[in-house]
Amino acid sequence: MNWNALSERVLAGEGVTREEALAVLNAGDEELMGILDAAYRVRLHHCGREVRLHVLQNTKSGMCRENCAFCSQAIGAYSGVDRYGMQTVQELVAGAKEAHARQAVKYCMVTATRGPSTDELETVCEAVRQISQEVPIEICTSLGLLNDAQARQLAAAGVHRFNHNLETSRNYFPKVCQTHTYDDRIATVRAARAAGMEACCGGIIGMGETLQDRVDLAFELRSLEVEAIPVNFMDPRPGTPLADVEPLTPTECLRGLAMFRLVNPVSEIRVAGGREVNLRHLQPLALYAANSMFTEGYLTTAGRGAEDDINMIRDAGFVVASMAA
Ligand code: SF4
């Protein structure tokens, strides 16, 4: 495959085909630099050299009644994660201030639930109103399945973006979750966008799915025209049904990021959960495809601190995005 020609075609507005996307994932390690260069040309054209830092706030932890097989917060997972109910408005505002101090441009409040209760939604909305007044940071929320009215309530409070991942392909999804459907998830993404919020929607690679499933997810996201795509890398959690899944290699992760960038050229591609344990010494190379990343850890697992991440971004010649930019 001529990767340079592929990137030229993407830059000319011609979408890659499913066969080409699959070829990216099937390529050997000797072709990795050519693939990353193709992804980088597209990233540079649409996103410049900036890297957007995002911070997650686990707002309600460890008590979800859904059964997603990868999730340590699911019912039936014996994972020993922290269990606590909804945080207070004060705690959520304090989290936003900390995220801003770490140079994050986005603060994402996440609850482990099928969907928000009336009280939980009101708590989040009040926190969003206060954060909007006090902290120069964009706000994302991830609260499970939403109906149209709930989406409108969040948008009216000032939520900029709503996260709800598809997680994997339509074909593979029933193997990782049986308590809700792929279409439930798509309906939530559509409700969020219809209410005026941007959609953050991605998935996890390395759950035992095929390379074709990864391509199918990327194309599903393209058809939804989501603004941001978090690409998570499976970090098997003890006590979950996927605890013993085969680990990814760092170069497999990089090909995955490049494929998501080439299929979704204008989306914000985020190197997300599992970055440190899966990419290891190759983490800086992720920036050639991805233009955003989480810092300060994830919902139930630790990550690197913001200082290390900011140093990595600068050492690689990229620029930490700021709210003023
Ligand atoms: S709905 Fe979310 S929090 Fe609940 S089990 Fe699935 S991934 Fe985990």
C-alpha cells in the first residue's frame, strides 16, 4: 500500500475504504512509520500540533447494574474498585478547578450507571452551571443512556459535549454486553447531538474482537459524524469476564489510532484508557495520530501525572492546547 498516496486522498476529501482501513491494521511493523506519517499528515492538516488534555472525574463509582464484560464497575465484577454514590456539587466544582490547574481544556464528569436519575441529573447540571461561572474549562459529561429531555436539560445547563461510547462493532457488541443494545447507545449519541451537544463516542480495542470489528466501529463513528473519538486500549481488569484477554502490542495500538484518524480525519482522536500499559515506551508516537489524551489517570485505574504527560508532549515537539488558543 502507498500510505503517502492514501493520506493525499484523505486530504483531498476522499474517504478511505473499509479494505484500506483493514490494510492499515494488517500491515507489518516494518510499515508502521509510513502509516503513522500518513495519519500525521491528516492530523497536522486538521488539528495542527496541538494536544488537548482531558481530565476524568469518577462522579459515581462501582455500582452499575449493567453487565459490560470489560468494566470493573459492572454488576457481577469482583474487582474491588471504590464504591461510592453521587459526589456533591462542591466536589465536582473542586475537580474542575484541579483539572484546570493541570492544564486540561476539558473536564469530564462520569457516572457508572445505566442512565442518570432525576436527582443525579440535577446535581450534575448545578455543578455545570457553577463550573461555567468559575472555571475556564470545557465541560463533558458521561452519564449512561439519555433520553431527549435529559439531553436537552444537560445542554441547557451548559454541557459542551456528551460522551457515550459504542465500545466495539455492532457485530461484537452483544458478546460484551447483554443489558442494553447497540441501538440504545446510538440513540443516546443522536439525542445528545440533537440537543446541541457535541458527541464524544469511541470504543475499546483488544476485547477479543477481530480487526474487521475495529474497522466497522471506525466506520460506524464516521456515519454518526461524531466530533471526538476516544480510542481505549484494553487493560484487563481482574474480576471481570475479560480478565484473561490476550494483550495488545504497542504497534497494534498505533495502527489502530492511525486507522481511526484516516477513517475520521476531522474528528478529535483521543489516545484514551490503557495508554500507559499498552503503548509503554511508544506513547509519544500516539501523538502523530491522536490530538488529545486523558491525563491524571482514568476512572478506576491510575495513569501518569499531568507533569509527565506535558513533558512528553513538549519533548515530542507538540503543543499543549490551552483554553485561550
Ligand atoms: S454501563 Fe458503563 S459503568 Fe455500567 S457496566 Fe457498562 S461500561 Fe460499566
